[in-house]
Amino acid sequence: MNIVDTYKEDFISYLNEKNEVKEPKNLYAPIHYILQIGGKRLRPILTIMTCELFEGNPKEAYDAALAIELFHNFTLIHDDIMDSAPIRRGKQTVHEKWDVNTGILSGDAMMILASQCFNKYEPELFKKLTLLFNKTALEVCEGQQLDIDFETRNNVTIAEYIKMITYKTSVLVAAAMEMGAIIANVKKNEAEKIYNFGLNLGIAFQLQDDFLDTFGDAATFGKQIGGDILENKKTFLYLKALEVCNTPEREKLIGFYSTKNNPESKTKEVTALFNRNKVAEYTLKEIEKYTQKAFVVLDTLVISESKKELLRNFGLSLMKRSI
């Protein structure tokens, strides 16, 4: 077992201790369900790992890691409701298994439970962690709103899209890492560096998610393949296709994204259009670009080369994932 698997196993044990179903069951059972149906546990692992890489006690990072994981899963419940998504991690989404109202309320409760995780820290540390958490939580909401706004806009740029995924996805990865550094009591500039490492890694991670949504394997991806196409999501793949397509294909693509009819043929034809225009290759190059930007920041950190190598290998493993 490698060290990342050890972090994950230890965190899951801690999560299971805290993740109990109590009364009212219809509030807490969905929380227990979403936290138990798997997931990469990327963000809490990064909090714990970063704390130890900066010579902190990893056990002291567990509550911050739990806050991050609770908040992340809260956003997934609400995102799935907004996207009408039927599957999450290969299982029914919360609003499908229960109902929309239950999903909204259980999600709200998770946000509160996440905030309470910081109560166990001393006042000065509590303040630093809470300020970062609140800033990040609001940015995630801003990113989600931008994502919704893009659904009704036909002039979204790639730069705007990168800003949206930075807020919706990447800032939480970055904050998870900075929290670990804060708990380890590192200097402010080092904490900012690890935040920027996480920010670029998070952008690459989301671009990889976009890629897998269209070109992944349904058996391993854990979500509906082609979901972004069916929901007319203006992902990097779509925006890049608009940029490189000839006029007839561009008009065809815009036409597909103006309706939600004929889902099977739509997914097949849009994917074929992406393939004809080498959109997969362009997306993989963009993923590589942000991965390398993260590694440039990594090289400036005041930690040992062996620790940098651990973070570098972790980042590379994320880019090779199929889930």
C-alpha cells in the first residue's frame, strides 16, 4: 500500500466514525449514503498529506479534511439536483433515491456540519481556517452560478470557462491543501504557494473530468457518459470545437446544443464531431498545460525533493485516472 492509499484508508476510518444516521433519519440517511458510496476522497487526502509534508501532525488535519469532504459532497447533492443527474459514482443520486426536497435539506445540513468541524481548533487557527473556508464556499457558489449562466449564453469564451471551473472546482482543491499547510503552521508565502499548486492541479483535474465525461468508460467513470452533451454544458470540449470547426460543423454543433431531444443520437453525433476535429487531443494538451503550471509552483516550495516527488506523482496519477 502506498502512502496516498494509507491517507485515504485512515481518513475513511475517521469519516465512518463521524458518519452516523440519527434522528430524523430522513435528514441524516441521505448524508450517510452520499458519504458511503465511494469517491476518490481527493480533497481530504490533500489536506492530510499537505499537513504532514510540512512537518505537521496529520491527525490534527482530520477535522479540516472532514469539513472539506462534507462541503464537497453537499455541492454534489445540489449539483445533481440542478443537472437532473440520475447517477453519481455508479449509484442513484440522492434526489433520485429520496426526492428533491430531501436532497436540498440534507445538503444544507451538510454545509452546517462542515462549518462545525472547525470548532475543535484553537481560536487563532479556527479563524484562519474559517476565513479560508467561507471564502472558498462563496467562490464555489459563484462558479456554479457562472455554470448556470453559461447554459443560456452563446458567446462563452474558453477564458470564461477556465474562470468558472477555477471557482466551481479548483478553489476547493487549493483550499484543501492550504488548510493542511495552515494547520502545520507554515509561513504565509509557503501556504500561498501550495494553494496555487492546488489551484492549477484542480483546473487540470476538472478538464480531465470534462474529457472523461465524453471519452471515458461508463463502467469505471461512475457517471453517465455524455452527460455534459445531453445537458448542453459548454465545457472546454464544446468551446474548443466551436473554435476549430468549419462553419457547417459549427452550426451543426450549435444546433445540437439548442435542444435536449434525441439523446442517444445526439451524444453519438456530437462525439463523432469532436473526434473529427481532434477535440480530445486539444483537451489533453490543455490538461498537460495546467499540470505543468502546478509543477512549476511545486519546484519553488521549501520542502525536500522526495516530498516534491510525492506531490508530483500524485498529480500525474490524477491525470491518468479513468474515474
